[in-house]
Amino acid sequence: MNRKWLLVGVILVFLIVSMSALFLVQRPSFKVTSLTSKPTLLGTYIKNPDIIHSAAGFLSLSPGVSPNDLLPSSSDWKGTAFVGYSITPLGGRKGIAIIHPVDTKTGRFIEQETYLPSGKYKLVFGIADVADMFPPEVLQSGIGGFVGNCSDVGIKIIVSDLQKGKDYVVFDKVIRNGKWYDYSVDLSSYFSNKRIKVRAESYAADKGCGIWNGEWAAVDYIDIQPY
């Protein structure tokens, strides 16, 4: 009897380990590379990759305008981003989409659907916490800024396989204010011959700068490129 139950136990352990291994194989890991500069954008699979606000449907920010009064219009980019700023560059870049979280539990996002033919791909994007990049006249209107020595915000990049109905977080990082961050994510051939949705989403975070303190998440560009 003891040998029988021991055999049953061994079989169960084998099945659990096998199923776990199979699950891990089905959830790919995506290599993230930090870039030293903004790459050349192709716009082959993502329309308006530079997110120029006049084409993206986001209103431009001006002093005295409450962010809560600004809503995106119809465009290739969908989502809850509430402002594009191109009148004055922020940190040397313009035409960006700002996705400041709604509150500590709800983020804002931009997203776009596309189809990828057969091949290998990488996703390149530029993000920042622009809390300290606004010009003085905008800061004086109550937009931007932070308390203390720094601000931080979380940004996730999610690629959804629309055919399988599965979401994959290919990038998730808490960034600090003061600079633009450019990244490349190797998607390899995982999304080849599939219709996908690419989404950039913010969330409130605290990695030493305080929760809900200058969470001015922004996206400069998003592009998918073959290699």
C-alpha cells in the first residue's frame, strides 16, 4: 500500500513539474535594451509613431487650462491620454502624449492596433516623467512640478495578441524625472502573422520620491521595426 501511494505521489509531482514547464514556455520573456539616443522611426506598422499631437488627436497644453478639461479626439491612437504638448519642447522633444495617472489606482494610456506580417520585430519607444520639463508659465498655472528632490512614475508597455485574447507585459519600469529614456524590446517572432494591440500605460509609483508626487508620465514615440 505504501509503495502504491509513493508511486502515485511521484506521478503527481512529475505532472505538476511538466505542466509548470509547459506554462513557462508559453509565457515568453522579452529582452529590454536601453538606447543611447532616439532611433530613426519607420512608421511601417504603427501610424504616427512620433505621436505628433495634431495628428494624434490630442489637444495642445496651454497655461490656465486644466488637464481634466482636455480629452483626446478620434485618431489612430486611442486611450485616455489627455494632452499632447508641442508648443514648447519638453526636455528637447515635442509632440508627446502625456499619460498622467487619473489617481493612485487608475492609470492613463494610449494604444493602437496593427497587424504584423511574418518576420522578427523590435519595439522602440521613448518615455519620461516630465514633471520638471514644463516652461515656467505652465508650471505657474499649476501643471507639472513636484515636492522635494525628485518625482517618479511607473510605465508599462503591453502587447496584446488579439487572436488569442492574451496580454503580454513586455516592459514595466518606474522612472524618475529629469531625462528621456529610450528603450528597445526584442519581440522576436512571437507576434509574427498576428493582429496585435500596443499599449503604453502609466501607474502611480513610489521608488523614493513619494506616492502621487509629480506623476507626469509621457510618451515621445512608439514604433515597431523589423530586423
